[in-house]
Amino acid sequence: MSEAQQCEIAWFSALCDDDYEFLGVPDPQLKSSWEHCRNIVLRADEGGFDNILLPSGYELGLDTTAFAAAVATQVKRIKLLWATRIGEDWPPQLARRIATLDRILGPNAADTGGRLNVNIISSDMPGQTMASAPRYARATEVMKIVRTLLNGEHLDFQGEHYQLKLDPPRITTISGKCPAFYFGGLSNEARDCAAEASDVYLMWPDTMPNVREIIADMKARAAHFGRTLRFGYRAHVIVRETEDEARAYADRLLSKLDDEVGRAIREKSLDAKNFGVQRQQELRGAADGDGFVEEHLWTGIGRARSGCGAAIVGNPDQVLAKLRAYQHEGIEAFILSGYPHATEADLFARHVLPQIQHGPLTI
């Protein structure tokens, strides 16, 4: 893959009480609120990012759907990657909600479609626990049902979890087609779910050999279903004018962290025990004394975060080289973040974004 290959660069809005100056130290100014999270989205829009992830958590922070509908009226060009937890929804209602959000957000610059994508989370119903295999089977069914309805087709679905006969909703997306489904998960069940029904397979940080292995495995699984996948990579980033400054900032982030507070933050998420989280823990265990598991991949953030737990750290050239190395392996979409999120979005937009050819991912 050439260095000129285009990729999608997305940022992250901290809807789930996940913004800090010092990891693990609550800051009232950075607490999830409509004003704070909206400002992150607006900064990313103004900074030139292509997309922004609006995460979803049951216990934590803001309601993602209400936030997405409100902020969709205020952004000018950026796409929204709206996260939805399957355990909390009903497929026909989900299809109508997606179409409505797509309409509120409005058309892309080329007027060829909308600007909404959907991050599917195979979640439990809050307060209940479903085994992994049926939970992912349910997510597969949901994606198939929603895709059929939003593609404007009559639905006659007889599955294990849903038996539905429905006409498509009157409200359609701008394109008349289902938006792209972004989906992640490392277990066998999660990988099969992604291969069978999603469009973009998302990975959390990992070593380059593991990234290569996962992509090869997912291509083979998708081919088994007669499909192809695109690949995305979710990571934090710390970019400064020099590598020493970037490493010093990484140290500063952890300088006030109490280990017990970090553990409590990691375990607060409903998804704290899944395969992906376990892999992030393995990376921290394999890291060197400074927290680096490979060149420019720092695992310290995972000490106070469940989920994506590593950051690309370095000067602009080093961060750019790392992104291009991932591109070379087949990554076409990056979802990045940093602490505090608005400030780090500005730094990445200033130091790296102008140097990389990027634009919205076309499915």
C-alpha cells in the first residue's frame, strides 16, 4: 500500500465520563455534559477530522441517541459514528432511529448520501447477562434485519431471536441504503458476527504482528460468508513536537493515578471482562518498564480505562509513520483520542492531519 493511500481519520467524544487532565483524577470541567462533549465534536469538525465516535455506556455519562440528534444540527461536515447497544433496542425501532438521525445530520459534501455510520455493540440488556454465543448471534440477526429494512426491502426474517415480517420504514436514509456498520470483538463468536454482518471490523491497539494476524483471519472468515470487510483501528494518541515531550506528557498523565482508582475505573464498564479487554491487559503485562509494548505503542492508558488501552506516542513524523505502517497492513479507518480530548484533537489536527491523505470511508 502506498503512502498516498487515503484513510478515514476519526476522533472521539467522551460521552461516557472519560476525559481527564490526569488519568483517574475527576475534573468537573471535563465531566461528560452536553456542553463539554458538544465542544469536542465541534473542535473535531473544525479541525478537519472525517468522523467522530459517539460512544455508548449504560451506567456512564450521556445518552448517545439524544446527544447525536442534538449535535447533528450543529456540525457542518463531519460524519457521526453513533454507537448503539443491541441489548437495549428492538430492530425495527433501531432502523427507524438510524434513518431519522441520518436525515437530521444531512447530506455529505458530494450530496451522494448521508453522514451517519453506526457502531454496533453486542451488549447485554442492563441488569441481565446473556452468554457470549447467543449474544453475538442476536447481534448478527439485528444487523441483517436493520440492513434489509434500511435498504428498502420487505423483511421476512425467521431467526432464533427474531421472527419478523415487516415493510421498510417510511423514513429512509438520505442514500436509501443502510449506513455502514462498524463492529469490534476478539472472541470467535464476535469475529464470526463481524464477518457475517458488519462492514468495518474495528480493532483495539495491538502489536503489529497481531494486527496482521487478525486482519488475515477476518478476511478468511468474511470470505467464508461470501463477503469482504474494511478494517479500522481504535487507539489513543499523544503527539508533540519532539519524542521526549510526548513521552514526558505520557508520564504526566499517570502522575496522579492511584492504582486502586484505576482498577475501579477498569471494572466499572459492563464490558470489562470481554476478550478484547483481556487482550489489553496482556499488552500491559508484556510492556517494558516505561509501558511500551512495541515502538511508539504505550500501554499506560489502560491502567485507568476499560477497553482501548494504548496510545501511539511520538513526534509528528513518528506518529505518521506508525499510522502508515497500520495502513500498510490494511487499516483504512482510524478512531483516535487523547486526554483531554479537545486539546489533543487540536494537537493532532495541527501536527499530523495535514500530512496524511484522508477522507470519509466509502462503503
